[in-house]
Amino acid sequence: EIVLTQSPGTLSLSPGERATLSCRASQSVSSSYLAWYQQKPGQAPRLLIYGASSRATGIPDRFSGSGSGTDFTLTISRLEPEDFAVYYCQQYGSSQTFGQGTKVEIK
Amino acid sequence: QVQLVQSGAEVKKPGASVKVSCKASGYTFTSYGISWVRQAPGQGLEWMGWISAYNGNTNYAQKLQGRVTMTTDTSTSTAYMELRSLRSDDTAVYYCARNSNYGPYYMDVWGKGTTVTVSS
């Protein structure tokens, strides 16, 4: 099973700042089959990025994904108040696994 | 609009079974698959399995093999997830999510979740 490790566990930032979230896989993720989701308290997850770098429908361009192999990054260029949430990475190249999540909180 | 509407909250005793439904609308049901994901209180996301709404093919998480069954009813565009021999650590919010028909890939539309509580 591919294990995904997200870092940091918590990111404390102010609105307008840049957020960089990391997702590292225990082995290479085939075909960059990696997605990112955002989850707010009491809500279902929302798809942000698939295929490591493709934005899902309706996702603002301040969200971007990059990486390949075992190292992937989600970048939020300028944090808006509604971006404070928990973010999960998911690999779907070999069965499916999720990372443990990164919480982006207001500093 | 595309949506998945899940059944209501359930409270079950240990050893019992639960069956959660997920009714799709706004798209051609048989053109996609459905995955099920659960989230224990205060914890992260756990993928449970996938079913093709086209041909009923399934792929279950190894951890749940033998306890979970996923089915679809194409006449009502509804997917079902049944979990048997419930334990306290099955207490979670259970989500259905739209997926590819070719296998478990990324999930682009999610239901609001169904809370399942297992308690004696």
C-alpha cells in the first residue's frame, strides 16, 4: 500500500499569504495519479486538483498543484478567508489512499 | 445540477449491519462509478471501495474485504453500501462520491455524508 505523508500538520498563516502544502508518497505514484481535496468543518470534501496539476471545475486559479513521482505540492497563491480548512492528498495509481491532512489555520 | 443525496443517520448495535443509500441525479448514472469514503470522528479520510454503475464491477479496500458489499440499482440511480458485523470503530461519517467507471480514480462530486453510530 502506498502511504502518503502530508506536511506540515498545521500551517498558521494570514489572509493574503502564500500557502505551500507537501504530500510525499512511500513509493512512486504512477501517471501522477494524485488529487487534492479541501474539507471544511461539517462539510464533505471538495475536489481541488486531479492528475497532480489539473484544476477541477470551478476551482479558482489561486490553487495550483505540482509534482511527480513521490513528491507533490499544493500551493495557494494568496489565501482568502474561505481557504482556511483541512487539505488532503489522495493517490489513485495503486488502489487508493489518503494522506492524514494539513490544517491551514488563521494566524 | 449534479448531486448525490444520502440516506439519514443510523444508530446500530455492535454485530449488526447497516445499509446506506446514495441517490444520484443530474447526470447519467451508468456513465460513472461510485466510491465510498468514511471519516471517523476527528480523523482523516478512509477509502472503502468502488463500484462501477455500468457493469457492477467492484474494488474493495483490503481492510474491509468480507464485511462490505457495494451495489447499485440503475432503475433508481441509487448506490448502496452495506457494512456487516459492525464494531465501535466503524462509527464514522460515510460519504459516497462520484468516480470513474473504469476504476477508482479521483472523486469529483460528493454526498453530504451519513453518520453511522455503533454503540451498545
